[in-house]
Amino acid sequence: MNQHRKRDLLPSDAALRRARESILRWWDTAYLDRQDSVPGRFSEEAQASLPGLRGAEPPASPKEVFAAMDIQRLRLRLDQNVPEWAG
């Protein structure tokens, strides 16, 4: 599915909204609810790659990361005309 139907496509706004809670839970489980260096790396990578998070102190919350990801999705859609996947 990922390699054939969704390849090189952005998730649509509606698809991203439907997946929001699942994404936030996954980030908590996989990256943030740990006692090692992974939470810091997650925050550093989000700040380095997403608009609006660069230089944010303290580290951005998962909801802030999601909002910044949505802004980046919209930028790619409008500035580079990347086609969308509706889900």
C-alpha cells in the first residue's frame, strides 16, 4: 500500500485529522514515554525540520509538533503542488 498507492503523496488534511489521536498516541508510546535519549532526539529532530518549532524552549509538546507538521504539509501542498492521498 505505502509503496504503490501512497508513494510521493501527502496525507490530505482530512486524513491527517482522522489519524491525529493515533499519531499522538504513537509518538507518546514510541518516542516520548522513555527513559533514554529518544525523547530528546524526537524533540531535536522536530525542531530542526518543522516550521514554528525552531528554537522553541522548552521542547515542544506532541500537539505543537502535530500542528507544525500540519503547517509543513500545507506548505508542501501549496508551494510545491505535491499531490494528496485522501486515505
